[in-house]
Amino acid sequence: MGVVAFKNIAVAEEVWGIASSIDIYGCNPEKIRNADYIKPFVKELCDPIEKPFPRNILKARPPFPMSSTGNKYVGNIGIIDDDDTCARVWKKLYPRDTIFDLWEVREIFARNFGRKNCFVVHYAGTEKNPSPRENDTGSQINDIDGVLPLSWIEENKEFAFFPGETWKGQTWLEQNKIIAPDNAVRERLIQGIPGPAELRYLCLDHRGNRDEIDGNNMTTAAPSFPGEMEIDETGYLFHPENHGTKGSQYSGYLGVFAGKSRKKILAEISAIEKKGVKFRYNALEDVEIMFRLNRDNFGENGYFHDPRFLNAFWELAQMLDRKKMLRVVTVMVNNEVAAVDMGAVWNQTCTFLAGGTSKTVPGIAKLINLHHIQWACSHEDRLGDMPLEDIHTLDFLCGDFGWKERFHLSPRPLYKITATPPSITANNENGIMTPLWANSIPFRESAGDSAVVTLV
């Protein structure tokens, strides 16, 4: 077999790739016509090539040509992977309903985890639209009306929802949203995922506003439809208004417990209070105590064992503190810190993001959780030194942890999509993945004992 070496090839700055056709002589005529031999050969040839995303073994060029900025598009579905353009798309399209919608929050985790971006976008009203470049005027960004923001998880060999802040293979940030004007666009976005994906903690509705953290620019986002999704996990909320009028909500909430259950919980809390309970509020330095308590309880099984997650959370606490959004509740029993919870207030919702409790004070978690609920019900009468706020919802996130259902919180299911894009199918015993559209593009006919291999 002869080998032709190419050297000193000058590549123009705007070229996104090179297509090379190489004639190989002295081949076995049967093998060069047999796809079961050709596909493993191409795989072995292409595997050493470094690549940012999983690359399927193709018979022809990949479906997404790459611009000079690394963006790819086909038809009206595109993929954007440069950080600046991804940020612009997110800020343009995303509502700002919850703490997890804020780019300022997502960016912290993105920077600490360092995943590769892959934002699947939909261009409105056009069949072909060039991907936005860093130096464009913004008009192409304005044509985007749908986005599915992803990150490539190298260790899992799959995509996850941006920013890909995984622990033990699973992401943590909740209430993720696929932004689309209708169900058809949502389906196109999912079909545009360029590889396997597990999208967790998806929220069905994203109606709301995108007012800035320090401003009030209001707009309404279009609804997204669930389609075929499976329930992932259940989040838990507390709504004071469900328990009567202002001034009587906390007593109304306690009334939903069965008599024996309520008596047992209050007796347990009373026993702790006899040891001397004090509260401290909004001390940023107590977040580090929370980290220590959490690691003491969960060790290597806790999120904060991962330095990327720990550093991101500390940066998040500092940012929330600067924006006056941080809420830290510290419980001291007999002058020793027994529990610390960290929350964030946004859009009249306090989302409790993390906590830590001392192993030496049994029942302290019940005390601090009831304290949060009492605070949310205290619209007019200040609860100790805690700031008086008009809180409509407490969000305790997913995971029951043995208390949320028993505390009669309102369940809210979140959803999951495990996607193998419809454009991809497995072939032969080697498990090589070949896009369906590639099957319609034949190899160039070979003559005699020669074959043509096309590399893109």
C-alpha cells in the first residue's frame, strides 16, 4: 500500500477544515466494498484526532460546518460554543424567574468546572443563517428564538445541561429550562444535540421576567412545552399564603400536622431550646462553618468534597452577599454553632441552597427548618433580628432527606430527558454510531483494487 505524505500545507485563516481524498492501491476488492470493514478502519483512523466533542464516524462531512469562531450551523439549528456568544444568547433569551436562571450564578459554576460549551440554538424565520461571530452587530443573535444550553461532560462522554457542574456523574443546579417558542422548535433543539445527553431537573414553565439584578427591565418569555419527559426528582416548596391570612399563617401551618406528630416535633424542639438557643443572621463567614459541618456529615459523599464545587459555592456566596441577596441562618446551642443554612432571595422566593448541622445536637435540622417557615410567615412581626421581608415562597429544592414530606411541603416534580438524538443510530457489532443522514450519501464507486477514503 502506498502512502502519500502531505507537508507544509498553508491553511487560510478562515478555513474551518480540510477535505482530503486519498487513492489507496493494492486493496482487497471485497473488503473495500464492505461497510463492516470500512467503518472500523475509519474509526481507527480518526480516533487519534483531538476533538472538543464526540465525533461520530461519518461517510461524509459532519453536519455542522465550523466558522472561524468555532460556531456550527445547519438549516435553522445551530451550535454555539464560544463563551462570549453563549453569554449573550443566555442573557437575551432566558427569563429571570429563579436564582438558577441568573447568568451570574451559572457563570460561576461554568468557570470553576471548565466544561466546553455547546449551546444548541434555533434561528427564527430562516432556513440558513450563519452562526453569530464575536464581532457581529447583534442582528444574528436577535434572530435566535430558542436555545438548549449544554456542556460536554468528558468523563461521562455525554452532554448535560449548562454549566455541567457534576458530582458523582450528576448535575446539581435545578429548574433548568429549554427555551423555545413552541413544541416544534423544542423538538428541533433536542434533535440538534450532537451526541448522547442526560438533561436533569428540567422545569416545564418559564413565564416571568428578565429584570437585571440591579435594575428593572421587564419582558415576558415564551412558554416551553414538556413533550415526552420522565419525572426526575421532586422539589419541595412552602407557600405561606396556603395557610391562612397574614398574622395567622404559622399557626395555620402547624395545624396541618396530626396532633401526635405536631406534639412530638414541638417537644423535640423545646428540649433543644432549654439548652439555650440563639440565632445569628447573614454572617458571610458562617458559610465556611457550613462547609465544615457538611463535610463532617457527608465526607467524600458530599458535594463540598469536590474543590471545584466548594470554590464555586464560596464565590456564589460572595456574589450574593454583594448583591444583598444572601441569607445565612446560624443556630447556636449553648453558645456553639449547631446548624448553618445558606439561602438566596430573588423574586420574593428564598431558595435554600445548602446547609450543615452538628452531629452533637439531634433534632437541630427540625428546629432550623421550622425557623425558616416561621420567618416566611412573619410578614409584619419581625422574627428576632432576621430582616423583615415579603417572602411568597421558600424553595427547599429536591431530595426529601426524611423530612420534607412529613413537614407537608408542596411537591413540584422536575423532569429528565435522556437523549440519543434521532439523527444518530447504532450500527453493527462494533457499536459505531452513524448519523442517519449519512446513509444517503454513498461512497464514491471504487474500481478494481483501489479505494477512495474521504477525510473531513
